[in-house]
Amino acid sequence: MSLYELFASAWRNQELISQLTKREIIGRYRGSVMGLAWSFLNPILMLLVYTVFFAVVFKARWSDSTNESHVGFAIILFVGLIVHGLFSECVNRAPWLIVQNVNYVKKVVFPLEILPVVTSISALVHAGISLIVLLSAQMLFNHSIPWTSIFFPLIIAPFVFVVVGVAWFLAAIGVFVRDITHVTGILTSVMLFMSPVFYSVSSLPERLQPWLMLNPLTFVIEQSRNVLIYSKPPDWQGLVVYSTLSVAIAWVGFWWFQKTRKGFADVL
């Protein structure tokens, strides 16, 4: 249950994690006519839908600038959706990870702790595909990609630790309390509107902005927009603090998972 074991387990089982991740990504589209092509079509269609409904139908604007295009608004919006999508996919699937893999629980030598890691990596791959769509749209309509985009992996990496930590915690809870699956669905929907996906932090009253920063998605979404759209370097001090907290969250989730895993077989 140590912090060292958190990293050691992933390193020790890296080949198994890689195999399971490939199987999960391929298995998601197995039997469909277009197969993995849906991984690219889904974010493209989502980008088009949000462009039409928010920028054209509702005539929403991100700022007061009259030069803001519909596509520009959609791209800003899409960054928040990528981050939230990564979070929601892992959180919504986490409570079922152990319940749906009872055969792994009965195998003493199988490292159950890698299941949330596999799910998180799979979600990260799909988020990466959405990122390719985002950058392609910028190149197509804005004819350039900010050089600060190279910093995006540094921003998303600590967020992955947060996601995996939450997934470990929920995966363990889901074994004993099946109702948690309904709670996570509501939680991710609420987080969509409690995070700066459809609005910026600066658009809120000053008294509410500090509270919004307590949301673990807020910092990542704002910093992602800075490096992917506004050509601004990351907030390095904030990134160090966020990274430290993210490792702590991952450790707590890992500790809880390892602490409770002894009772999985009795319940299942």
C-alpha cells in the first residue's frame, strides 16, 4: 500500500497493462462496420454538434469580441469537453471494474489494481484522438497550432493521476455498494456544469472563483486552453502544486483499494 508500490506495480505489470489496454480499445468497436474509425468520427461529430447548437443556434460567445468565429468558440468549448470526457469515462466505469471481472478476483496472482489503470489509459487514448481532431481543426481554420501545445502532456499527466486515484477508490466501493454507479452518473453530469467547460473562470463573480478552483478539473481545463489555444505557457507554480496533490490523491485511492481488496472475494 506504499507510494513506492503504486509505481512499482505499474512497472512490474506494464506488459499485462499494455495487452489489456489494446484488447479494451479494439474490443470497444469489435463487430462494428467502421471499427476504430469511430474513435475519430465521434469527436468530429461532437465538435460539429456543439458548433451548431451553441455558436449558431444559441449564438453564444466566449468573449465580447466581435471577431470571434463560430469555429473559434467551438474549439474553446471542445478543450473543456476533452478533459471532462476523460474524467467522466473513467469515473462512470470504475464502480463496475471489479464486479464485471469476478474471474480475476478468484485468481490470487492477478494484480487487480491494474484494472483502473487500464481503463484510464484507454480513456486517455481516446482523449488523445480527440486532441488530434482539435489540433487539426485549428490548423484547418486558424492555419496554425500554438507552439505552447508541447506543454499539454505536462498538464494532463497529473490529471491522469487524479483520475486513476478516483477510479481506484470507486472500484473498491463499487464492490460493496452497488448504488454508487447511480451516484457517479449524477456526479459527472454535475461536474460538467460545475467545471469551466461552457464558460471561463473569469466570467464568474470574483467571490465564486476561489470555490471553482477547488474543482480538480478547473485548473486542468484552464491551463489546457492556455497552451492549446491562447499560446500561453503553463502556470508552473500551480502545476507543481497540482502535481503534488494529484500524486497524493492517487496514493489515497491506491491505499484504499489495496486495503479493501481482501474482502472482494467474500462479497462477489
